[in-house]
Amino acid sequence: MPLPWKALDMGNLPLPVDLSATGKILAVSPAEAARLMGIGRTMLYELIGTGKLRTAKFGSRRLVTLRAIEECLAAHELPQ
């Protein structure tokens, strides 16, 4: 049974897209997550390693949910 994902070309990075009824993107690759967050891959993997950014793993494939990205960014916001 095929996975409910297809790759769309977003620049040089394929972006997994949820094909559910909402058509909403749920998760991206670590490289795409770093690009969305405006940080480098090294910093992204440091956040993953320290547990500050949660990921999901399917076999050897690691994905970062958009919810995890939002939570990580919110946790690092400076008070105004």
C-alpha cells in the first residue's frame, strides 16, 4: 500500500504533502524544516538532539511536523 505522500518541487527540496481531505502539509524533511525556520541544518540537528525539536521517524526517513516547528519557535520567542 503506498504512503499518502507525494513530493512537490519546492525549490531544490521535495516537500511531502498530505493528501488527506484537508490537503494540508503536515510534515517536512529536516532540510526543509531548517529552511522554514531560517536556521542551518547543524542548528536544526542540535535542537533535535537536545529534544527541543520533536521529529517522527519512519524507517530511515525522519520528518519534522509543522506543529513541532511552531512549538519550537514559540519556546524560543523573546518576551516583548
